[in-house]
Amino acid sequence: MLHPFFSRFIRMPFFLRIFIIALVFIVGFGFLAYIFEPETFPNLFDGIWWAIMTVSTVGYGDFVPTTTLGKITGMVLVLSGAGFVSSYFVTLAAATVKRQNNLLEGKVMFKGTDHYIIVGWNERARAIIDKLLTDKKESSIILIDQSLETNPFVDYHVHFIKGRANTDEILIKANVYEAKKIMITADQNLDELHADMNTIITLLAIKGLNPNVICVVEILTEEQVANAKRAGADEVIQSNIISGSVMTNCLHSTGSVDALIFLLEQFDGTRFVFRSASSYDGKTFVETNQSLLDEGALLFGIKRGADTIVNPPHPFKIKGNDMLLVVDSPE
């Protein structure tokens, strides 16, 4: 009968075993005090209260043994039980510090839901997380990266996991099964082709575990865009094309392109939004734009299937399953 109990006891966490031993000492010696000195300790609770105060070296003095046997009981309790109690608190403090260090170093599994996962650490990832912390104040953000030593954010909404995001172990730690959206940034430590290959492998690993999660990926080379879409990317961001377009405009423009750069900066998820076109089915682009202008918004373009059409030629009719790319008015 005792062997299974001891087997389970030995497998318990160390601090839990120390706590159980200390608890047994406290209850046991409280019972002995109640038995040896019923006049001083009229009930068991008073005996346990005295044992706790004694073993913790607080000693209020409201209960004091008067008999020799009671005093010996108190002496044995202090000499034996105080060590276990002290060990318990020291172990508990050490476990708390270790847990905090593991959390900071990206070793702790995330157990929340409806969170955003950002893969890779660079200035783009920093900007994305900063924006999410501003716009999605109650949402949890998971940062996965193998180059960082500790979490670069002090905000408790950002949970860091150290490791390669193309392995099941790390993705499970990030609870990819219940993630809301995932953004995979290009690895800045690799050349463009290898960075794209790493991104696609990571995307395949994610979609293999959770085919339904929305994945936005950053692709650097044009020839890998098709492969990213085949791998299951819901959105592909070609950052090189965007930055190249701005630089080309700088070369060809006779004046400043600050306005263009400012326009691109507005693509931060707060001004440019997609709206359903179901209520504008059959209307022209101009008519739809006029209706939106009355609401203080501006129709920028149409997303039809995999194609995005900006300022289509007149006449262009809206279909009910289109998505409207709209510039909302500032709040």
C-alpha cells in the first residue's frame, strides 16, 4: 500500500514535497500540543495555530506551553519543522525566479487563444508589434525568433518563444492551433532566395498544423510568390517591390515624394480597410465612391478574387462578392 504512495510522492515537484512535509509537521505537532496540554490548547485548531506561529518563528505568544512535555514538543517542532518551512519558501521563490527567467528567455508555452503570431525579428516585426499593441490592446502577440536571447518587449501582451518556427515543437509552444493570424517576415540574416525558401518552409509547417489560420508572408523575390501561394499563403507582401517603387519614384520625380511615402505609411491597418461590396452590387465604381464619400470615406480600389484593381476605368460595375478597398476618414 505504501509503495505506490511513495512512488507518486517522489515524482512530485520538489517544492510540493517540501510543502506536504511541512504541512504534516504543523498538523502533527498541533495535534500533539492539543493532546498534551488541553488546558492551554482547548481545541485542535488552536494547536495548529500555535504550530504555525512557532514553526514560522513569528511567535505571537497567545498560546504558550506550560508543561515540560509541551515545551519539549515546541522545541522539537522548531528544530525540525522550521527547516522544512524555510526550505519550502526558498524553493518556492527559486521556482518563481526560474519561471520568470524561462518566460523572458522564450522557454514557456503560450496557452491563450485568438492571438497574433509574428515570425522573425527585424525592424518590420518591431513596427508590426508596436502597431498591434496600440490597436489591439487586449490581444496577445507571440513573437517567434531563434536569434534573440530574451524578449525585447516589456509589455506583458507580448509572449516570446525562442526557436525555429518551421518546427512543430515551437509552433505548438505558440499554440498555432488557436491563433488568429500569423505574419511571417523575411529572415534578414539570409540572402533573398534562401530567406524566401525559409519563409515557405515555415508556412508549410504552420499550414500542416492549422490549415485554417490566416497567414501573411513577406516574400523578397518575385519568382517565389507563386510558391508561397501554393504553400497556402493567404496574403503575400512583396516588400522589395514596394520599396523599389518608392525609390524609382524618387529618381523620376522632379520634386519631393514625401506625399507618396506618407500615403504608404497609412497602410497600417487603421485607415485602409476592406469592406464587403454586397450592398453595392450592380453599381458603378463612381456611384459606389460617391456613396462612400457621403459617409466620409474614399473608395480606393476593388479586390476581385486574387486581383486587386486600383481606380478602375469607367464604367466599372461592382459585383456583390467583391471587396472594397476604402480609405476611412480619421477619427
